[in-house]
Amino acid sequence: MAATKGRAKASAKSRIPQVHWREVRPAPVVLVSGAEDFFASEAITGLRTMLRTEDPSLEVHDLDASSYAPGELTTLVSPSLFMEPRLVVAERVHQTVDAFLQEALDYVAAPIEGTTLVLRHASGVRGKKLLDAVRAMPDAIEIACVPLKANEYFGFAMAEFRMQGRRAQPQAVQALVAAFSTDIAELAAACRQLMSVSGDEEISPELVERYYGGRVETTGFKIADSAIAGRFAEAMLLVRSGLDTGLNAVPIVAAFAMKLRMMAKVYGLAGSDAQLAKTVGGAPWQIGQARRETRGWSELELASAIMLVAETDHLVKGGSRSPEYAVERLVRCVAARDFSGV
């Protein structure tokens, strides 16, 4: 955990404390900055839980700064008749419209007691004036959600187990990191699943192998990520490497199905990731990832890909003598976004 904590050091321009995402605490204004959506989602969820534990009457409101309606923030932060505490989470501040920017600047100049305002700003200079104003406040905090480097994944996974009072053998953690080396959220989910299914105090390599065997060299999600992003050569290399080393075709197709269906659910929808998570299901970070992955995809291409996944699922579950060929065809068509021959 020391490695990840080291990423959360205050910058020279910042006058407010920078708090590690695992150690979020209440403050009148909480700036959640940085590109790692998983850390941001965990921090905001942790803050919501903390505030609701303190007062179950907490009112929670989400808004999208990129599609903001004038006056919305003023309405949400204003005290109610019974003075219940309020948590207002503003997503996409890095894409803010001018109306939100001005109203948020007015608010941070005079915060309302009993209200917590969370500002989620992923990257870029848009909204910088607001960020500077927050960083100049005497009682705000900043949670820096910086993506981890490859050599920090091991320490992150170790911290996941340690936070729950569990131990993990280094070989077990190394295997997990190898299997989930492209997505910190998937790595966290794998760690938490292992702790939920095993009552043993120590996580062993055998347990990792039992649940995630076959994913160490190549994972279905890694293949799907490359294909959906249009990285044709990389996707084909990964799928052939995976199949050659014993990766089963079924979980590869399942990974495509999971990602494409989520992309279809969020396609063209407006609203914050948190708002859509309540509507379509899933965690806000999953919604954000799916929305990013839909960029460049047409509605027809997405529908064709989902139909091909359904066909491939049938083929790899006994409908074909060559499930490997069926999977390669799926990867090839999705990566090239060419469904004319299927």
C-alpha cells in the first residue's frame, strides 16, 4: 500500500490535503481528480457509505456537469425543510458547461453547512479555474486517482488482502497480477472474490489456479479489449497465443458478450456514470469504460457484433467441430469491424 500511497502527495500549487482513495473522509468539498475511474468510484462509494453511517437520513444526488441545467446545483445543495445532510456528486467536471462552472465557483466560495460536494475531474484543463478555487479552500480535500504503473499492481493486490486482514502468498499475487494485468478493477474484483469464496486466512497459488487457471498468460478480457479497440494484429496474436497455451474458447466468448452487451446498454445514453449505473446495472466505473469503448462504433456494427457473439457462443459450446476457428473469426470480425461475411 506504501507504493500507491506515494502517488498521493500534494503538488506545489495545492493548499489542501491530498488523501489516498482508501482513506477518504468527509469535507465540505471533495475534489476527486485523476484518470483512474476505479479509484474514483471506490472513493466516492466509500464517502457515501461513511456519511450514510453517520446519518441514515443522508440525501444523495448525482449530476452531470457536461449536460448541466442552470440552477440544478443550487437546488440540490439548498437545505431541505428538515435539514437532512446532503451529498451531491458532480461527474464529468473535466467536460463542464459554463453554467455549472460558474455556479460551482459561487458555491465553493460559500459552502453550505451539512452539504458535501464531490467534484469528479478526470483530466485536462477544462474547469481549471474551479479546481484552483477548491485547492485554495481551507477545509477541502483532494483524492488523486492516478493510474498505477505496471510495477505497482503487485503492491495494490497485496493491499487488497491486507485491508481485509488476510494474507496472500507472493506466488499467488504474482499469478493474479499476470492474469489481470490490464484492468485494475478486474484485479480488485478477483482479489475480493477469492476472499469471499475461501475461509482460509492465507490465499494460496492453488486457490488462484482453481478459480483463474488459464488466464495467466492470456485473458479473455484482454483479447476482447484489443479487438473492440480495433487493434487487429494485437488481438489476433493474443487469441492465438491464448488458444495455443490452453485458454478455453468459452470464457473468451463470454468476455466479448459481457463487454458488448454493456456497450449496447449505454450506447447513446446521456447522464453521469453513476446515474446510468442505477438504470442499466453495473458499477459506475464499468459504465464509464463501456461508454469510452463505444466511441467509433456505429449502432449497426454493435448489433452485428452482438449477433456474431451469440452465434459463436453456440459454436464453441458444441455446435462446431472447430471452436478455435469460431473464436478467431469473432476476434477478426470485431477487430476489423467487418461483419459483411457473417
